[in-house]
Amino acid sequence: MSAFRRFLLARAAQSLVVITIVVSLAFVLVHLAPGDPFRTGLDDPAMTEAMRDRLRSQFGYDRPLAEQYVRWVGNVARGNLGWSHSTNRPVFDVLRDRVPSTALLMSVGLGLGLAAGIALGAWQGAHRGTRTERLTSGAALVVLSAPEFLLGLGAVALFGSYWRLFPVGGMVDPAMHEAMAGGARALDVLHHLTLPALTLAVAVAAVVSRYQRSSMIAVLPEDFVRTARGKGANERTVIVAHALRNALGPVITVTGLLLPALVSGAVFVETIFSWPGMGHMMVDAVVERDYPLVVGGVLLTSTLVTIGSMLADILGAVADPRIEQGR
């Protein structure tokens, strides 16, 4: 078996273990929290305690926790994620409706953040010690110190409430979206997407720029860079075609590490901007003690995060074979 194949198998096994641990912890913690789906989600004077007890028995919540867990695992193995009590729909259907919104937000935020962070970090590395470089590095550190919800609140206050440039809630205009033509609908979504996506992008760019700057500083003194300069290549070609290309390895790795933080950040951003995605759904599910929806959401997000991290490891190993060899 080749070293690269062993590397892939090891990463796949590691990802499976991580998913199992995360989902198991989520299952236990959400069931141990005070309340239940029928105490919080069905708070109706007509709902008697006897009716609640009947519902708990119907869904098996009166059984020992270990038995509930085994039963849940068996259902998941058959493709059944359970029934969402807060939405009265299958969990799979709820997740299917919410994933595209979160995927749009995260992909745009991550893409913009990576592009901006790589460009800024490369520029900082090439202009190390200048006044502008020190100012931009300081600004990046300030953004790194600020949590995503603070960035989101600042965006709402400035661009939404004060300057009124962008909407601060929802994914579309609820009154006009259905009456719009196709192009106008896309622009409506883009208009609502701008603030939440930029909030994530700014946070991502701050992290990426720090790694890219350090990597560029390490690469610029290398022999191949001096050789390119000695052959008469202009400085732009030296930076972009030679130094930057060889300084992307750490950024590929940190992108995989960013995914868990990006998911948690999306929870705050979606809540602040009322974006109808997975994060907003998970907050509502936890409040309503919707056990199946919470655990199903954790299963999906942990799977996507570990797959993304594994892909980043694979890309890093392709870019630098020493990674897969553990050197």
C-alpha cells in the first residue's frame, strides 16, 4: 500500500472517530438538559401532563438514555434521522431545506475571506516593516480579537441602521421577492447576503492574512526567489509566480482548521441577521429541546467539517509530500 493511500485511510478513520465522539456528546448533553420537547415546544393549556407522558412514551423518551442512543444509531443506519417536534416534519426534510442557505453563506464568506486574506498577507510579507504594513497587521489583530457576533452587530449598526445600505434580516424581501423577475430575485438574495457574508469574510481574512504573511516572510529569502530576481523577472512576477505559489501550503492547512470556527461563527451571524440557515435552526432547536433536530444538525455539521478538514489535509499533502510522511 502506498504512503499516500495509508495517509488517506488514516485521515478517514480519524474523521469517523471525531464524528462519533461529537455526535455522542451532543446526544447525551441535549437529553440531560432540563426540559423536553413536550414541555417547551407544546406549552399549551390544553396539553395535560398525561398527554405529555403519552408523547414521551410514544417517542421513547421515557426509556434509559443508553437504550435511546442505541435506537437512534439504528435509525440513522437505516437513513432515518427522526421527527422534528418543533417543526412537525422529518429531520431530514428540515435539514435539506436549511443546508443550501448555510452553504451559500459559508461558501461566499469563505471564498471572499480566502481571496482577501491571501492577497493582504502576500502584500504584507512583501512590504514587511513599512508603515502601511504595520497598520494593516494591527487592524487584522483587532479583527482577530473580536468575536463574530460583535462584527455582525457592528455591521448591522453601521451599514444597516445608520447608513441603511443593506437589509439586516432575512434572505429575501418577504413582500416583493415572489413578484420579482429571475434576475431581480438573484439581486435581492445578493443584497441580503452582503452583510452576513462580509462579516464572515472579514473574520476569515484576518486569520488567513496572518498565516500568509508569515509564510511569505519565510519564502522570500529562499534561493529560488533570488534566482528569479537574478534572471531579470520583475518584482510582481517574483512575488506572484514564485514566492506566493510556494507560500500557500500553510494557508491550505489553516483553511481546514478554520472550518469548525466558521461553522460556529455562522451560528452567531445567522442569528444576528435572521439568515434562514443551519445555525439559526440549531439555536431554535436547542431552545425548543428538539432532540432529533439538534442531534441531526450536529451529525450533519460535524460530518461536513471533518470532510472539509480531511480535504484540506489531502491538498496540503499533495502540495507538500512531507506532510503525509509526518516530517
